Amino acid sequence: MVDIPGWILVIPILAFLVFFHELGHFATAKKFGIKVTEFGFGFPPRIWGIQRGETLYSINLIPIGGFVKMVGEEDPTELRSFARQSVTRRAIVLLAGPIMNLIIPIVIFSVILALPHDKLIGTVTIGGVAPGSPAKVAGLLPGDAILSVNGVGVNNHADMVQEVRKYRGKQTNLSIRRVSATGMIGFSPDSSYVETITLIPRKDPPKLKVVENVIDPSSEVSVSDARSYDINASVGDTLTQGSVGVLIGTSNAKFVKDRLPIWGAIPASLNRILDVVRFTFSSIRGWLSGGENPGLTGPIGIAQVTGEVAKVGISPILELTALISISLAIVNILPIPALDGGRLMFVIIEGIRGGKRISSQVEGIIHMTGFGVLIGLILLMSYFDILRILGGGRFFE
């Protein structure tokens, strides 16, 4: 039996997602009577095609995605051209692709949540508190159990991380259960009490170098303080912290079978998508203001991630497909020339100017320039992806 590497799955995943993205453009263009000359699966050179009416349906050699050729995308001289349509219709056609990329994760997450699946439940327990962190200032202690974040219960450490991400830079209340000083031998309800701790999770946690003697507290931490957070810290290490500054785990953990009714799975999938979108924009803002790379990667990096996730199982692959689809929707809606958001920007400008459009020549030059810059960025990200792979690095450390 041939052992197929997991990263190969990136090809059908991207082909599926981009094809349905283009299908959104195609369906709405046809609905509005725009002349579509070709709807292709994959990218040229063409392998096979069949003419149906005015549209050529083609299968092409490079099996990643698809494309829609509409008459007059920037030139309104033809009667049924894209550019001749109203501002509203053109906006709908341009938005249809990203919307399809948001429908796909709704379906995937809803199916996953509606089917029986394993769910980890237990007690979120603090194992260490970083020196100088919001947790340290607020008085959190090792052994404290975190029950909820701003009133939302957390059943495992992943829930905790997900909830805290929503409130970085904002006042956050943690409900904790703490063992009293007189009840250290064995746990019972009588030996503990619940209280609320208020702190503000950091948007950009520091990375401190572990040293014997601290000279610059903004970039260094003593080895003794570092070991109060991470017992294995040594001089020369870099002490990385999260937004709150705690090491957490799930104690008394067990897996239980869980499922949601479909009427509950759909809203839950929408909430999950909103969390991903919020986290993405928050991470990008942090990166632009000098924070760490939020995980931007090119096609090679996506292939590496797919290969790592494929080793886990089918469900994680489906979730990865949903996350990539959300990313495609976000990228395509940004006002980047040559992408849907860039074209939409020109349509919106035209609407604001009362129907006075920017010349097709100028728009074409801007889109062509943007496309060149986009390809350059993809090549640059791919270069760093290759360096990481050659250096033995993994995407998920």
C-alpha cells in the first residue's frame, strides 16, 4: 500500500475552497445576467472543456481552485459586462465569493458539533505564575482553580485560552476556587472558597531573557524568579508568557461524549467563526504594532500544517479546512488590489461619487500592481516557510 504524505491533502482542500469561492461569483453573475465566458476548475493550461450556451466549462491542469471570466470586468462598454451593472449588483457578485467561504465553515462546524464527539472536561488549574505578570499583580497563586472568565464557565485549559483571547487589553474577571490555608491536607468543599480576581490580559506579552542578575527589567528576568514560573528555566533561556501570565492545565481530566442539537450547533458554529475572526484581526493589529508573527504563512506553510494535522485524524482536518476557508474570506474582503476587497473598494468609491467611476485604465494598473505585490508577499512567506522546514521547525511546536 502506498504511504501518501499528509501534506498532499492541501491540494484537494484548497481546490475545494477556491472552487466554491468562484462558484459564488459565477452563480450571482449568472443570476444578474452578466455574460460569463468561462468557468474553470483549476488553472490553465486547459485539459478539457465543454461549451454550454455562452459559457465554457473547463478543467485545467493546475488543480488548485478555479476562476470565472466575466465580460468587461473594468470596461462598461459591453451591454452585459460586469462593469455595466449597478453598484449594488457588482458588490453582491464580489461579496459572493467570501460569503461562500464563510458558509463552508458554518456547515463543517455545525456537523462536527451535532455529531457525537469527545470533549475534555476537568478543572483548569494554575501551575505557575509569571513574575511581573497581570496574574502576579492580581494575586493569582499556583493551585488556584479557574472556574469562569467574565461569567463564562471553562471546562478545560483550551476553553480558558479561547475566552481570555477575547478580552486582551480589557478588564477581565476570573472566578477562582482557592484552597484555604487550613485545608491543605486533602480537598473538600469546606477547605476552599470562591472569589473573583480582576485583571487586564496583555495584548503583547513580553519575552524575557533569563539571567543571573537583572540589569534591564523590561527585557530580563532573574533565574530564581523565572523558576517560580517554569521550574526548568535556565540562564540564557527566553521566558515566554501568555496574556495573563499563568501556566495552566486541566486536572481531574476526562473525556465525555458530547453533541449539540442542530438548532444549537449552528449558533455555536457562528460563535466559533466570530471568535476566529476577532482573534485574527487582533493578532494582525498586534503584529503591525510590533508584536510577534500571528502565524502568517504561504502555500508551503499551509501544506506543512496540513501534514501535521493529518497525523491526528479526520476531524482536525475538517476543522483546519474550516479555518483556511475563514482565512480566505478575511483575506479576500480586505481592500487589497486584485482581490475581491480591492475591486469592491473601487465600486464603493464609485457609489460615493454618485456613479462617477475611476477610469478602467487606472483601475487596471492598480490591480496589476497589487497582484504583483501579492505574489511577492506569497514568495517571501514561502521563503521563510522553506527556511523553517529546512531548519527542522514545526508549525505546531
